[in-house]
Amino acid sequence: MDLRGRTTSVLDPTTALGIEGGAGERIVVLDPERLPEGEALGWIVDAVRQVVDVDPGLVDEAPVGDDDAVRGVLKRDDGFVLWLDPTELA
């Protein structure tokens, strides 16, 4: 897609992770300054509940497996959040 005159790749993470469910209706554009080589990347999502800064010391190691996209796990009171590397999914 074209976003502010820049070609932006848009990814459905459910497809990349092999999860059934299908595409959402919103696109979250990731900050290109935080991605390698200033890539322009967006994810199709169902919803965004919150955006927070996380202390890397609170993130547990990723479970052992074949998926390099999962970088770690953050435990929360209401469950857990997977830390994904968007460049591994693209």
C-alpha cells in the first residue's frame, strides 16, 4: 500500500504464523525508525487494546521451537503476550 508517498508492506500475522482466523479490519503501521534499514511495514489486526513500553528484563525467553519470530513472552495478570519480531514474519 502507499502510505504518505512511501510503499509500505502490509502483513497478516495470522497467515505468517499459520493461525486460523483470517484478516482483521485495521492496519497498524510499525515505526520505521525501529526496524532494520527503515523498512515500512504494517500489520493487519483485529484490534489494539493498548500500547506500552516494556522493560526488557521482564520478558522471559521464547519457548524452544522452530519459529524465530517469537522473541519472548511477557507475563501479565490477565495472561501473557508474545513478543514477535516483525522482520522475521515479513
